[in-house]
Amino acid sequence: MPHSPTTAPSGSPLPGPASGASGAPRVRLARGASPWLVPTVATAALSLARARKSPRARLVAVPATALAAGMLWFFRDPEREIGQGRVISPADGVVQSIMPWEDGRTRVAVFMSPLNVHVNRAPLAGTVTSVEHIPGGYVPAFNKESENNERVVWHFDTELGDIEMVQIAGAVARRIVPYLPSGAKVEQGERLGLIRFGSRVDVYLPKGVEAAVEVGQATTAGVTRLDRD
């Protein structure tokens, strides 16, 4: 069954109206954002507090505030109405490639730009059978060679059998933060982890399952269907 957005693990809410009588959605911050977000926001707040009395602080306040706003935007983690389909996209971004694999599977690679939400979601419901961190290079995520970058390889036991998903770090701030351990039960569309800054996510559709997306198509994590009936 699709994952209920109200029960997914999430971070802290961004400032703004909470959902309720007004009907305004609440946007949260991604878990794992603190090492980057806290010092950035603290620097901006301190420079703004001193700006009235210090010309030097005023010079710092503008770029620091802009950077803090950018960080808040990058680490947003909006709620999603989970889409329909056997396999849904784990990532916001653009389909970079659709490649048949030697074992009969089809790899769908989704490139995530710094403007995308970087919280990844489970493509299917099932059980996490393994979460493996593999050290690697630092090639930009849009490069073909990025598949040898630092990455986290997930395997899920699902109704379609074993499903593999790979989170690939990019060239900047190469850090992947998994949210779930091996053995965890996961619902379709549930948050799985965060990739900080530019990155890529690959999903391997099992043999006999055809891709429903095309190269260049935009995807939304937890919403866009990847498989065709």
C-alpha cells in the first residue's frame, strides 16, 4: 500500500504556517541537514545582529543571509501524496539514462540538480535486505563515470523480488545519509535517506518490467511511476 505522508519520518518544520485550518502544507527540513545548516544560519543571524553597529558585519550579513536561505531551500523536505504504480521514482530530478543490463534488468538513472529536493524515497514496499556504503571517486553526478563515485547500494525484498537502488554522491560535499538499517520494513514512498548536494539515484527494474519514463523526463520522488503495465 502507498505510504501515508503523515507517518513518514521527517525533520524539523521550516518556519511558516503549519497545515491545519488554513490548509497550508508544512514543509520540513531533511534529517541530516544539521552539519551544514546550523553553522550557516548561526553565521547569518550573528552578522545580522551586529550589522547596525559594524560596517564589517554588514558586508558579511548579505552573503551569509543569502547562503542561509539557499541552504533552507536545498534541505527542504516537503510532504508528498504518494503516486500509484508498482515502482515509483525514488528521486526528484530528470531521467538521465535508461539502460538494459546484462542480467535482463533495466537501469533507470535520475540526475538530481542542486535545485531538486534531495531526500530519496522507497520505490516499492518491502524489507531492506542490505544497505552497503561503497567509497569511490568524486566525478560530477551527471558524468557517466559517476557510477564509480561514493555510493550507497540498497536492496529490497519486494513483491517483484529483489530490487536494487543506488544513491550516488556528486563532486561537492559528497555525503549520503541513510535513514533506515538493513532489516527495516519500508512502505512505498517512505523516506530512505539524504544525498547532500548534486547527485544521482539509480533504480534497477526487474527482468520483464518495462520503463514508463523517457530520457529527459522530470521525476518527482514518491510520485512519478517508473514501470509500465
